[in-house]
Amino acid sequence: MLKGVVVILISFLLSSCGVLYQGVQDGVNSISQSQAIRQGRYGELTEGELEWARLAWVYMENNTQLTTGLVNSIDNYPTTNMSGIADYLMALTAAREFKFITSKEHDERLSLVLTFLNDMPLSIGQIPNKVYSTQTGQMVDYGNQPNDIGWSSIDIGRLLIVLAIVKQYNPQFIEYIDKAVLKWNFCELVNEEGELFGASVYQGNVARYKEGRLGVEEYTSYGYLDWQIVPQKAMRIDPYNVATMYGIDFIFDGRDPRIFDVLRPVYSTPYLRLGLEFNWDKISDDSSSDATHTDEVMSAMADSIYRIQEARWEHERIYTARGEHIVSGEPYFVYDTIYALGTPWITLAEDGTSYDELALISTRVAFQMWALWKSDYTDRLMVLVQELYDPERGWYEGRYELNSSYEKSISLQTNAGVLEALLYKTKGKLYQPEKSKEYRDVQFKSRFSHPGHCLVETFR
């Protein structure tokens, strides 16, 4: 029955968008066949799991800049971005829940971040910059030099999601979170068709570009939806194509990279975040259990992404937990993909160059798959990654597929990702729709102080 409902829903969704890929019925059947047996991990942390969480918090303690309260995105490198701030806020929430810090320390740390968000300089005076110095709080470029370089709607959407979760755990801070966000000009982030836009700024000239890819756009859209902005086009999964690996169908971004300048990697991160934070539910779902998923499309897609990685172990005896990660040398950042550029299991830099020798069993991805799927395979993954840490620095990025060696780079995303997985184990889905009136609601309804900036009325 459930499989039939999923097939009907996805077919209706795609046909209503004016696109119905030939063969999608077969693809959806395969993608959704294990929906009824999904089971994550729930309950209090064991002593060993609590120690895993403590190791991750070591990174936050080492990399907190006292002048700003911000945390470095990479160990000992003093910059961050909006997604990095989101990671830290998630880690901070977990640290209080696990009693690594007192209520007073949590209050001080959160207050410093919210002060930064309220006072930070903005790109073109309107939107958070792509990068900030964690030491000075000023806008910088990727080389940590003072500069306005533009914005990322994807990173901002991620931050909006986590800020909504922070509100849930800290309702006394809602006013200060809303005041910060109300300063941003959403007209620059979401256009009238509901597409997400980033921008590059060079010598004062702004070049805007459509941002995101399948999976990432759908996840990011939840942050804008929380602010009553509906990025309709970003939420649609078309255009897409269907591919098959190990007899398992999955959907990937159908835009031609030669025309649209989009890399289109298929990797785990957006689907894992949708599971941890939303339980693959619709954003308005405040009543269903963690055993059901009211966004059947994203749930089915996530399930296929997990099952393909599990199947690679079953068929080829290759451990696989693929996401994006940093590396200690060039190209410094790669996507470990399940599928990209028509090729399975390719590792890509941002420019599309392949670096297959840099593929990792990602520590973060292994932890998050372990939390979301209780299986023999995820148990095996945890045995493989559970020693990948420095007790004085935190969790490493992962273990190389090629030869088992460690990638000893240490990042905020990995260590916050470990904490988020363990927080999910104790709490279930982390986002809950807000039912009470918030500061922003008062501003939206005020004829004298309405913030404008394409908020609420423009995208309804």
C-alpha cells in the first residue's frame, strides 16, 4: 500500500510540473521499495557514544574565537561562513543537551553569535557575505583578506534552518534571531519564479547566478519556507534523469552542465540533513511519528542514496560513506560522489577535475547514516571510523578508500556533524514547526514597521 501511495504521489508531482520522465514509474518503484522497513537509532547515549560527542566538542573549544564568539570552519584557520555558523549553533545545542557546558556558558556563547549576526557587515549592505573573519567579524575573501565577495543563498538557507531549531530550544532568544534576519534583503536571494540566487562581487560589480542542484535546493528551501517564503522552482525536482546502480534506481539533476554550469554531483549530505532535521517530512508536519515520512519524494531519494552505498559493500566489498570534504593539499575540497558526469563513484573538485584517489569513508557521513539507518552495514561503518580522531583536536575527515590511511584534516562540519547525529539519536527530528507568535510575525503585520525585503507577501 505504501509503495503504491509513493508512486502515485511522485507521478502526480512530476506531471503537475509539466515534466514526466519516461520510465520514472519503474525508478520510483525501486527507490521506494524499502520505505516500510526504515529504522533509525533512538534513545539515550551510551558511555561510548557520549565520549564520541565529547571528542567532537573538543574541536569547538579549540577553535572558538573569544573576541567574536565565532568558531573556525577549519582547524586553526580563522574564517567561517553562514553554513559554518549553522554547524556551530547545532553543535552548541548538542553540547548543552549532553551537559558538556553549563547553562551560563551556553547563554554566553549563543549571545556572542547572535550579537555578531545582528551587527555584522553585509555584502552590498544587504546580504551576509560568503566569508567572515572569526577574529575580527569582518567580511573577507577565501584568503582571509578584507573583501566583499558576494553571497550564497544555499549557505544562508542552511543557517535559516538551524536558526529555527535554535529558536525551538531557546524561545527566549527568538526576538534577537528575528532582528538579525529581518535586516537581510531576500529579494536578492529568491527571485519571483522561486529560484535561489547567489552572487559574486568584484570591485563593486555584482554578478548574480542561479545556485544549487538537486537535493541541495530541496533541502535549502526549507530554510526559506520557515520564513514564509516559497521558493517554488527550487523545490521542484525537475529537470531530472534516472540512473541505476546495483539494480537500485536514483534520480539526479537533469541540467546539462555544459549549458547551466552546474556540477550535479550526487552525494549524501543534503539527504542526511533532511533526515536528521526534518525526518523527511513536510515542513508543516508537527504530528507524524519518526517511523513515517510525509515528504515521500525526498524520503525515497534518501533511501536510494543509502542503499546504493550499502549495495557497493555487499557486491564489491568496498566500504562507502560519501560526502564532500576537505583535504590537506590541493585541491583542498572535493565531492565524493555516488554519481557525477555520467560516472559512478567519481571524486570531483569544484572545477569538475577528478581526484578519485582522494575518496574517503567520511567520518561525518558514517555517523549520520548510522543514526538514520539501524543496519549491519552502518554498524560495520562505525567500527571503521570510530578510531579516526585526535583526542586533543577532534574527529578527522575520514579514511581513504584507496589504502585505509587517515585524512587528518579536521573541520567544523565533520565535528558538528557528529554532534548532530548523536543529538538526533536522543531527540528524533530536530526541527519542529513554530506555533506561537514570534517577533517577526508582529513585524510582518505592522503597517508602520514591515521589513519589506520580499518577505511574506511577495512569494505567497
